[in-house]
Amino acid sequence: MPESRAASTSSAHVLEKRRRRRAEILHAALTAFRENGYHTTTLDDIAERLGVRKTALYHYFPDKESILYECHRESLAEIERMIEEAQGRYDTPGGRLAYLIREHVRIMTEGLEGSPLAFEVPALSPERRAEIVAARDRYEGVLRDLIVQGIEAGEFREVDPKIAVFAMLGAINWIARWYRPDGPVHPPELGAQFADHLIGGLKCQPVP
Amino acid sequence: MPESRAASTSSAHVLEKRRRRRAEILHAALTAFRENGYHTTTLDDIAERLGVRKTALYHYFPDKESILYECHRESLAEIERMIEEAQGRYDTPGGRLAYLIREHVRIMTEGLEGSPLAFEVPALSPERRAEIVAARDRYEGVLRDLIVQGIEAGEFREVDPKIAVFAMLGAINWIARWYRPDGPVHPPELGAQFADHLIGGLKCQPVP
DNA sequence: TCAAAATTTGAACCTTCGTTAAGATTGTCA
DNA sequence: TGACAATCTTAACGAAGGTTCAAATTTTGA
């Protein structure tokens, strides 16, 4: 069972090579999942993108769901890194929120890393789903807190923070559905407009 | 083949009964699809919700995909009815847009009708998918036009209309992912806040 | 260069689930 | 009530695709 082999038996070079191969597989899988969804993507599909037979994948992952799971883990790691970065970086809640939106958009578009996190969560086993959902909830909590702070500071009007966060995350996650790297929309402008749109909507009372 | 039987052979009463049963099946399927996704939902799951064996479903629909397809058709009909209603109803682009957002939110929450339209599109066959996507594109075009009009009228700031529409639809479609009829969020407030948030964000230049 | 480890392959297995066929039960209506 | 349609059930099929396994091939490192 190569999957659980102790690191001590292999040289650093071999391990590094293996790590890279795993990353390649994850990337191929991620793209396939994004294009066709988890369930309609077969292991053959993923293997074909790598010029290999599907059984070769079992040398790196114990089963199909684990591939999806690792995609989720990577997304979450990226999100959490982003939250770290945001700490004490801007002095207004709106500023921090704008930063998070721009970064999240970047993550969603760069390498499409955030895509599976947006969809395909129900495909995971209960335990893994719980883990992913818990992490996602933490992130939502961070956003909610920023909105509450913005309201208290008078920067935002009084909205239901929970609903506002759902609106933002919906807009961002939906990117996985329409964005294409070779399309006309470019990530930086996308992030900027999303930040303006979603945060502007919290600041201004629309006239009825 | 009861699926293609001519109407003339059956009485109005029988046809009406059959129509209601079909609606029941669609509703059960819709709920199941929404909770677990199309692919993880089995015909047994749907049948169980109706207290019936899965083969009974074949008396009403030729196959599983057709059930999903009919869900989509109903969603689209609802959306198109909504667009009709909006015609010449408000005099500013922002007003019409706000109406559409509120109504779309209502459709998404009432009976969860809009849910499958939001997700599960890739599960359809190419022909059917093309049909659904075309209708969805028309809807997006309506929204885009309203935004362009709003910009020209000076009601909105200058944004990329396409991106703005994706932000709105993302926020709205995402409702299917988190909204629960027995949850704390109530549709009318949800629709109102979404309209304020998403349209307010088009009106006001956020200070950086 | 050579033995051991790593990687990939081909073939077969097995489960799930959509689907079909034929018959039983229920409902309709003259 | 009786014939016919409508509805549902039981049993079984078959294809798709994830998984296992033993063997072949390639790579590693001394």
C-alpha cells in the first residue's frame, strides 16, 4: 500500500517526484470536476488527461472520493492562508472585506482552485463533508464579523449579516460556473468590480 | 406506453388525476435533488418519498433525466412568467431590476422551484442542456439590458454589465444551497435585502 | 550494472442503479 | 357489475464505472 508508506523508506527526491505527480493528478481531476461535475467525471476521464490508465491513479489515491477530498483541502488551505494575510492589513472592516473578496476571486480564477469548494461538497462522505463544512462555516463567521463591525462603525447600513454573507459568497462561488481562463473577463477587474459591487451595496441605501 | 398516449382516449378527470400525480413526483424529485444532488439521488429515493416502488415512476416519466428536465422546464416557465410581469411595471431600470430580484428570490424559495435551474444543468443531455442554457441566456440578456439602461440613464455607475449580472445571479442561485424553508430567514426580507444589496452596489461608488 | 523500489498496465470483479417485462391490483364508467 | 384502462409491484437484466490484483515496465541509487 504505497499510499500509507512511511516517508523514511524513500529518498527525498523520490518523495518530491511523487508529490509533484499527486499535484498533477489533482489538477487534472480538478479541471475535469469543474467542467463536468464530480459524478459525471470518471476515473478514465482523469487518467486520460494524464495519458495514463485509471488504475495508475490508485498508486496515489485510495479512491475517487479521496481525490475530491484533497481538492477541497487545498481550496480550504488557500482560503485560510488568505484569512491570515488579511489580519490587521486594512484598518476598516470594509477595507478588509474588500481585500478578502478580491483574494477569494483570485483563488477562484487562478488555477480554478476554489471551484470544488463551491460545489461538489455533497459528494463527500459524511465525515469529510462535516470537516469541510466546518471550515467553510469558520470562514463565513469571519465575513459576518467584519460586516457586524462595519455596521457598528457606521460604515455599513443595517443589514442582516448572515444574508449579506450569503449574497457575497454566492456571487463569488458562482464564478466557478461561468468563468473560463480563456474568456474575456480578467481576474483582477473581476475581483475589483465584485468588491465594489458587493461592498458598495452595504454602504449605500438605495432609493426606492 | 402511457407516456405518449393521446389525450382523447382518457376522460378529463383521469387526465387531471394523472397531472396531479406527475406534479407530486416532480416535487418529491425536486426536493431530493436539492438535498442530495441529481446524481446521488436514486429513483428509489424519489419513490420512497411517495410511498411507492421506483418502477411506478416509469408510468409517468420515460427515464430519470426526463424528471430533471421537467423540473427545469417548470423553473424556466416561472422565470419567464416573471419577466412578462416585469414589462413596463416600473419606470426606472433600477426599479425593474429590483422587482426581478425580489421575484426571482421568491421563486427560489417558494417550493424551491428555481433550485434545479441553478445547479444540475450539466446533468442534462446535450440537446436539453442547450435548450435550458439558451433560455437562461435570454434571461441574463434581459438583466444585462436593464443594467446598460441604468448606466445610460446615470442611475448606475459604469460597471461591466456582464460581470454585474453574474454577481446577481450567483447570489440568487446560491440560495438553493443554504436556504431551508424552516430556517430563520424569511423570503420577503431576503428578497428585499438582496435587491437593496445588489442594486445599491450598482448605484454607489464605494470609497476606497 | 544490478537489485530493489516505484510506477504503470491489463484483465477481471463487483456493486450500484437505471431500465425493462410481465403480471397483480385498483379505479373508471357505462 | 363487468370490461377496460390506469396504476403499481415483483423479478430480473445489463451497462457503467469504481475497485482489486498480479504481472510488466521503468526508475532509483549504490
